Amino acid sequence: MDEFVLIFRHMDGKEVASPEQIQQWMQMTMDWIGGIAAQNKFVAGVGLPFDDAKVVHSNKMVTNGAFGDIKETIGGYIIVKAESVEEAVEFAKGSPVLLGEGNTVEVRKIAHQ
């Protein structure tokens, strides 16, 4: 069985969610991850806050923010075990992140040495 990272990409919207909306989204996310864990296929995961981010460029220049010229941020990721990329994609399709307009979940196989 291989491991895949599911990377949560959020569009850089200007709308601010209420505490109630954030709590509801977090519960949906925990339920979704719980379903993967119940299949013994959840490995790890972490959310990434949108503040206190820096980008280091190839010329060593440092800029503020996680988004710079693009209009999206990476909100976090989880690692899952799956028999194939197709199975990992099926996990991704259930992510509550996809409820946000323009949001995406990138699925990448993890290379192990």
C-alpha cells in the first residue's frame, strides 16, 4: 500500500467566516478524517494557519504571506494510505474543503526511498 498526501488549496477570498461557521467546518473535517481513520488508512495531517507565513525565493528574497502573486493558499494536508491514486482521489472527493468555491484538493503520491 502506498501513501498519498492530500493538499488543501483555498482560494484567497475576502470573506471572513464566523466562529460558528469555522466550528461547523472543523466538525465536518474531523468526521471526514474519522471515516478514513476507521478504515485504518489515515497516517497524519496538519492544518496550516494563513498568518505568519513567509516565502523564500530562489534569489534568497523573502516575501510576506503564503500566496504572493497567486490567489490561493495551502490550508493544510493529510497523509493517507491507499491501494492506488484512484482510491486516494476518492478520499479527496469527500473533503469538506471542496465546499468552498474554487477550493481544490491536490493528491500526490509520496516517494519513499
